[in-house]
Amino acid sequence: MEFFHNHVLSIILLTPLVGALLALFVPREFDNFHRIWGNLFGILGIIVALPLLWWFQPDSLQKYQFVESFDWIPSIGAKYTLGIDGISFLLIFLTVLLGAISILSAWSAIKPRNPAA
């Protein structure tokens, strides 16, 4: 649980990417699988972000919370750094919620092309 708490922002960021990469290995003919898989990872994004509701402290004196910082390419001094403040806290939930809604709403909107047309 400590790993999840320390890296929650990276997990939220990478959850849709993992779902998309895994879906690449499923043949195109399995339409329903891709729909279910997309919805599963859309909902998983919301579930992964939910603990932020309890862990975020709006009255904290820290400028950023849940800060993660790692050397990415040390030879050029590039770093991977994430952290959230009050506005980005709200934007995270807006993003995961709208992402899940848009995936769910595309369930019947996306149709395969008709090669005869």
C-alpha cells in the first residue's frame, strides 16, 4: 500500500497507457473485447484516482502534494517530476471521469467500415 501511496500519480497517468498497450495484442475481430477492455480501464482510472479524495489535504502548507521525482536521463539532467496542487487535483478527477464517460458513450457509436461501400 505504501508503494501505491508514494506513486499514485504515476499509476493514474500510466493506467490508460497499459490498457491501450495490452489491447494492441488482441486481434481486430474481437470488437466486444475491445469495448469491454476500454470500459474496464476507463473505470479502473476512476478507481485508482479515488484515494486522492481522502489523501489530499487542501489546508496543507505544502505547495505540491504527492510529489514524485526521479532522474530520467541523468546525462543531460532530465528528471521525471509529478505533483499536484488544488486545481490539478480537480483536473485529475475531471479527466478520469470524462475519459470513462467518453469510452462508455462510444460503445455503439464506433462501427467497422463497410469495404463494399
